[in-house]
Amino acid sequence: MRIHFTDFLNVDPHILDNYGAFNISLVNDLPLFIDPFLLFGSKKPEYQQLHSNILNYLIFLKSKAEQGITDNAQIKSWYLFQEVKQNWFGYSRVGNAGSGLGMSFGKAMSSSMHIVFDDIGKERITQSSHLEKAGLFEIGVGKDNISDFTTNLIKEFLLTYTETFAKSHIDVSLLRICKVSKVYFDYDLERWMPKEFTLPFFNNDYIILTPRDILTKDDSWINSNDLSGDFERICQSIPNDQLRHEIFNYFKTRLPRHLKNKRNTQREISAAVHDTIRKYPEIIKYYIKQKEENKEGAKNISKQRVKEVEALFIKQINSFVNILSEKTSFYQIEPIGSYEEAMKRILFLKDVIENKDGYRLFYIDNQPIKREADLQIIYRLTWYATEYDVNREVNNGRGPVDYAISKGSKDKTLVEFKLASNSKLKQNLVKQVEIYEKANNTNISIKVILFFDAKEYNHVLKVLKELKLEKANNIVLIDAGKKISASNVK
């Protein structure tokens, strides 16, 4: 079984754990990313220095923006970076290839530097400036952009961190001297410079390790969802009573008026919040001030999120794969066609989940998984040994299907995973895979629906009956509900 870094590089997992690095999968990206706030909030001098280095680069970018960006070449030199796919984190559901930071990101950032970082180095309200602010202004910079930008700006540290571990704990035959582009910024030459490192090497590429204590899942500590959700409390914290009154008054004017006793919808409230923040961007500084005052909260929440990812995608996946290997023929299936192989493996998964305690994989702290993206990654990690290609399709204009199982262009099967709790399950069953089949030149598909209780099961049966799909052979229902121990069954 080879799924994780320690499996491929012959490293004792305890040694990697003691070093502080996350045991990445070399089969698929895992849903983690570096949160720059954890650098700011850390007591470690090396992390604080990394945060300072990021701010220094932002100051440089702001100074250039104020002078005027004259052509796209400058944006390409200072803003454009490839995704650091070698750390195996991010939002890719298959493999580790992402889109990186392109011209749209560069133009959005460069044109907004004077607004987003108006007080950088001269902060009065906050303790510091933060790269994450760029994701709060609705300028076309998302959390994935912030993650990619952060990783690139601290890449030299990550490469050195990996090299130090590799030279001490990995066999020299598994290492390569690699020349890496855009490692550090030369402020005299005003350009990013390459550097050589001795790094672990796998599948024709080097690998980057990342410390667990700068990682998080879902949202960074400073994020737009919290800004909107805590809007009133943030505004109440503004000490200037005149400004506070103006903000609340403007907010009320942005709310649509309804007939008596009819309340504003959540969508209307959110729109009014965003309008108010655009009018009074000072709100963002008071939001960040509150976040800065709870550094320990940021560290504790991120630590818990990383533990959840480790539990689900390392510990529980390993246990699940062991069951598949020992109690089924999941990994001994002869290649007999993409549809047959995909269906056989899904039925093995169903048997293990329903009858051999495999359901435990889908629970974290006794709560069922809530994201279909996690379900899809689980499927990819279990299917790590096959002669078939298991890939998430490139978006072909109709949206990407979960997986395409293929061997050549003429033998391809599409596999869709859904949670029964998905509010759009019926809509997806009617249209989704049929559209993908036409777009991907195949008419073979399998739909897998995971449910956790009787209510969800009955809902799925109702939907299938309404669509006259209850006898469809290519729809597989899997019961991931908690099972009663055989010793307790009466």
C-alpha cells in the first residue's frame, strides 16, 4: 500500500511527525492550505520573519503600483506564479495540478494595491497588514489565490525545510538536486531568482514538505464569510460613534423595504452588508483587529482542522484500504473494461462500508462527512492501484465530472459521487451525468449515492421513483449509517 509520502520515500511516519511535517498523499491533493495568519500569530521567530518578508514584498508591489504599471511584462514578473503543486495541497480533486496565478489575478491585485493596502507599514487600527485583506474587497481575488500567493512567497523556507529533513532521513537514491525557479526575490534586480536544492523525488518531480502548524482547512482565519457573518458585532466595536452611526444608517438604506411583518431575506441582508463594506472599507480594519486579538483561537481551530484531515485521509483511509486488501479482491481485479472494473470496485466499497465496518471511514468526531469533495477524494485514494487512468476530467464547458475511468479514448466510464443530503440531488440525477456523457464522448456512467440514515434513504428512493430510475443498474446506493455491533443485535 503506497498512498502517502512516508510510504513512497520509506520513512517512519513517527519521524516525520516529530519533525512537524504533514504526511501528504502522493496520489491526490488533500484539502489543506497555508494560512498566512498562522505565520503572523506564531511565537516562532522564523514564522514571524516569513510574515515580515511577505509584507516587504507587498510594500514593493504597492510602490510599483503607485508609480504606475506600464505593461503586462511587469505583472508577469511580479504577480504571476505557477501553483506550487509539489506540496500536494489545494483544491484539485485528482492529482496535484492546479491553475496557479494568472493574468486575471495579477491585474486585479496590481490595480487594487493602493486600496487594499492603503496603510501598510503605517497601521493605526490593526497591529499589522495582512495578505488575506485582498480576499475581502471583492476585487476578483479568492482564497485559492491567497493560498497560492502565500506558498510562492515562502517557497524558499519550504524548500529548505524539506531539504533539511530529506538529507537526514531519506535514502540518497530517492533524492535529486533540483533547480527551482522563482525561489527568492532580489530587490536590487527586481526579479525572482532560482536556486538549487536536494529534494525527495517522485514521479519525475520533486516534493515539498510543509509544517502542520501553518496549515488549515476550508477558510483562512481572516475570511469574507466571517466578515459578513459578524458584521453588526464588528461595527459595534468601532469607537467613533459618528462613523458607527453613519455605517448603520447606510446599511439600513441598502435593505429593501417590504410590506408590514415581512422580514428581509438572508440574501438581501448579505447584499446590504457587502454594499456597506464597499462604502466604508474601514470596517475591514476593525474586523482584522478583532481577529488579531484572538491569535490563540486561530491556532487552535487550525490545529483541529488539520487533525480532522489527518484522521480522515491518513488514519481512516489506511484502515479502510487494509480492510479492502484483506477481506476483498478490490486490488486483484483483472482489467476487463472500464465500466466493469469501476462497478466491481464500487460494489466492493459498498460491501466493506455496509458489512465490514467500513462505514467508520465517513465519520469524524461521530459526525458524518458533509462535503462531496471529501467523498470523491476518498474514492481516489482507495483506487491507487489500477492499470486504468483515474482522473478528474478537464472542464470541457459543461463542468468537470467527478471521475473518468479510462484506458485509451475508446474505453471510458464516468463516475459521479453524491451525498443523499445534497439539496440538488434530483436535479443532478436528471441532468448532470447525461450532459457529461455527451461532452466526454461516452455513454457509460455510474452514479453512487451515499446515505447515513433512514430519512436520507427514503428521500433517495422517492427521488429515484419520481424519475423512474429505481431499477437503474448504474445507480448504486451505499448505506454509510452507523451499524449496531453484532453482539448487541437481539
